[in-house]
Amino acid sequence: MRSWKFGDNIDTDAIIPGRYLVHYDPKVLASHAFEGIRDDFSKRAEEGDVIVAGRNFGCGSSREHAPLALAGAGIRVVIARSFARIFYRNAINVGLLPLVCHDSDKIADGEVVRVNVGEGFVEAGGQRYSVEPVPGFMQEIVAAGGLVEYARKIPEVKLCTALHP
Amino acid sequence: MLLIYIMGMTLVEKIFSRKCGREVQAGEVVMASVDAAMIHDITGPLAVQKFREMGGKSVFDRNRVILLFDHQIPADSIPAAENHVFLRRFAAEQKIHNDDIREGICHQVVMEKGKAGPGEIVVGADSHTCMYGASGAFATGIGSTDMGFVLKFGALYFRVPDTIRLTVKGLFPERVGAKDLILAIASDIGADGATYHALEFTGDTMARMEMAGRMTCCNMAVEMGAKVGIVPPDEVTWDYLKPRRKIDPFPLSSDKDALFAGERSYDVSNLAPQVATPHNVDQGVDVTKVAGTKVDQVFIGSCTNGRFEDLKEAAEVLGDRAFSDRVRVIVIPASRREYLKALQAGLIERFVSAGALVEAPCCGPCMGGAFGLLAPGEVSLSTSNRNFRGRQGSTDASVYLCSPATAAASALFGEITDPREV
């Protein structure tokens, strides 16, 4: 449940370098996560640890290998001040929860973080910080367990219907 | 389809409104059908896997799926070769046309085959899909699972973005162009300054700009977090599309009273060549600030700057001279068609004579996967779109981004050089 703290503009090349994109197994990808950026991550990250970052986490390439690499390392939640668009969607789609928290900089590296999605806050260092809820329609995908499960449940899409923003 | 808009709409709102036959405003989330979907060798296999996990049996429309290999070609490893085989089998099974390794970089190929056009919605499993906005399409990059959904349903949910309008005025000085402009804009807006927005390019500079330059600008919209970079279709657009597909021109632009989330203007008449310094795209400076920086590798190519116009500009700066033997120069045309144009114009002979390595059309060193990787401590100067730490190899290497003119000038001397002075 410890935090792995990163700064602003952590791009998907940093999360998983281009030379490993031939692989799709989350465990294999996890063994190269943050390679050269933070080498202890792949060795020491444990199930349930969280990533805590600044602005624009996951910017750059659309590679879904990035959220998969984090999921493969046991990460279930990423807490950041803001996310890049494609990463945010990819994370939701593969069942990794991206939480926007304006106070993410107040959480220290290695700190124990408790996440309470239902009530919309995270706790670290004796402090409670609120997190923004996932946008309306995406909550259905989260509730389904990811976009694959969501897609399996619907026989067809209703074109041009307005979804809850 | 006749739609009467109650209030002014942006170009992007109009695209979604045309699609849905009703007024759609920024901020709405809609399930919209797509006109084309592109997958390549890196993100394609996972998209196909997700398509199958979703219960997909046959793709929504085999003629609307664009499939080719460009990131790791010819296969640079056995896993890459296996991915290619996997996608070839999928193409055969679904009767999807597969350009395989033959055509070049996905984004260039989509554009030159006329697969994206004004008013259309196009998605690609690659972040630089936003480049097709140069054709007046709403085009955006998506992940593999989203693409699996698209392959099955032919539709995807979109949050219709607000638009930031960029008005560009003035004539470019000698040896300054679209890449310098977009690097300057990225520095101004910042790496996340346009997150979830559309960037609409207008103004007399854009009106004069050829499609090649517009593609360069739209390509890098994602480097500011934008969903798409888009240029309202005009004569240049329709002239580009005419020989490529059957399409009748129609008016499509933002209304005068459209609501923009932001407006910025730029004057290029005094713009200096720009160089993005390590390790972020928004760290651009005038070339004079970094002139003299030693470089080990110069890469001229990519979906950002691998077109004939880019190669021509580089060749003009090069002239009859030879590249410095202190630097490795790699030139890669963006596509087979651009390669042929460059060959026929004698540009390839010029580059090879000058000491460059000319590779067959592909992404090359841009994504640090296939070849041309950097060792710790090395410096690359690249006409591509990203200079993230580790992007082109070692995380202890540095990547600078620039225009083809600056790349060619710097390759002459083995150090970053102002193209106006050579």
C-alpha cells in the first residue's frame, strides 16, 4: 500500500520504453516498467501499491502497454494532479483506476496510502485528500470491470445517444 | 443534411452534429460511428485480442479498417515477426486489405490514400492520429481496448472537446517553417495546456500553408495534450483530396459566434528556427540559444517531418556539401510514395552522396524500438515529435527536436546550427 511518487509529465515512454512494445503480457511489461527512470520500481513494487504523480501523468504515446505494465506490477490505483487523455481512458478500460487529486504533491514517496473511492478521498500521513469522481459514463465501464466486460454485456451500441458526461 | 444551429458552433461541434443529425455541443459524451479506424504492428495485436475478448467475430466494416506495419519493419526481432504474422492472419481472416510493410508510416499513408476527409471521424491506435485533422477530419488517437471496441461496433464514445483557436499570421522568414511554428506553439501552450481540447489552426499563414506543413502542425497537437489538431478545409484541402478519393467540396468551418475555450495568435514573421530541448516538447528555444551543442545522431524523417517537402528543404540546406563525419545522419522518407518523389527529384542521391544512411519508409529511430538507438550520454537531433527521456534509447541520452532545415544544417557541422547561416 506504499506510494511510488513521481513528478509532472511522466510520459508513457518512461512507464514502458518503446523497445518492449513487442510484448503484451503485463508481467513481462512490469519487469521493464520505469526502466532507467526508476529501476527499483520493477523489483520492489507490491500488489496494492499506488502511483502518486503530478500533472499530465501518462502523456505521449497511446500505448496501452503503459497501464498494463503498472497493472502487472500490482498497481490498482494511480493518483495524479492530472492525466493525459489517452492514458486516462486506457487505464479505465484495463481496470486501472486513475484518480485526480489536486493535493497529490502533499503525499510523500513511500507513504502508506489508503484509497476510499466510494467516499472520494485518499488518506496518507494522517491527512485526508479528496479525489474527483470518474466521469459519469466511465463509471459504468469501471463498474463492469473494464471496457472488455462492458462490451461483452451490450449487444449493440446506440449511436449518437448522449451519455452521462 | 441540413442542420439549423441555434447558436454558433465550432468546427468540431459541427462534425459531431453532422454525424448525429442534431446539435451536439462541446462537453457532451456521445457514442459516434467512425469513418475509418487504423491499426499498426505495435498496437494492433492487442486491439485484435481485445476485439476477440469482446466477442468480436467480424469487424464492423472491413473496408474502413486500415492496417499496416511501420514501427518495427522489417521485423527486428522474433516477437515483432510473430506480431506481424498474427496481424497478417487476422487480415486474411477478416478480408481486410493489409499494406503490410510496403507503404510507410501509418499517418502519412492514411492521408495520402485520402482515408480521412472533412467532417469525418477517424480513430487510430496511435497518438499521432491527430494529424489527420489537417484534412478537416476529427481524428484522434486511442488505446488498443478502445480500438477493439471500434473494430467490433464501428463506434466509440467521445467527449466532444472544447476548441482552442490558434490564429497564425505573417510570412515565414527564410528557413523557418511549420515545424518551428508548432514547436513555438507547444512551448507557449505547454505539454498539458490543451488537454482534452481540440486545437483549431486558422489565419493567413495556415491558409498559405501546403498540406505537408499542416500535417506537421496537426501531428504535434497531442504534444500539448490535445485530442485533435484541425485545419478548416479550404482550396488546399480539396485540391489535396481530389486525386485521392471521390469527394465534393462543401463548406465546413467554425461559426463567427462560436464559443472557444481559448484563443491565441501568433505572428511568424520574426520567428526564429526552434529547437525543443531535453526532455519535453514544450522546452523550445530559439536555435541561437543551443547553437554549438554537439550531436551524435541526426534523424530526418517521421510522420512529423518525413515528407517530400521536408526532404527537399533538408537537401536545399545541404547543397553539394557533405555531412560532418562526426555525426551519423539517418534519413527516412515517411512513405513509399514520398520516397519515390524524393528519388525522382534526386534528393536521395544527394543524401547518400553526403554520407547519410537512407532507410526504407518506417518510424525508424523516433520511437526507440527498432534501430538507431542512443547510448548513454549521446545526443540526437531529430525532426520527429518527441524528445522524452529515453524516447530514442538510453534514458541517459538526450534528444533535441527541430525542423528539417535545422537538422540538415546541424548535420553539416556535427553541432546544432542555425539554418539561416549556412
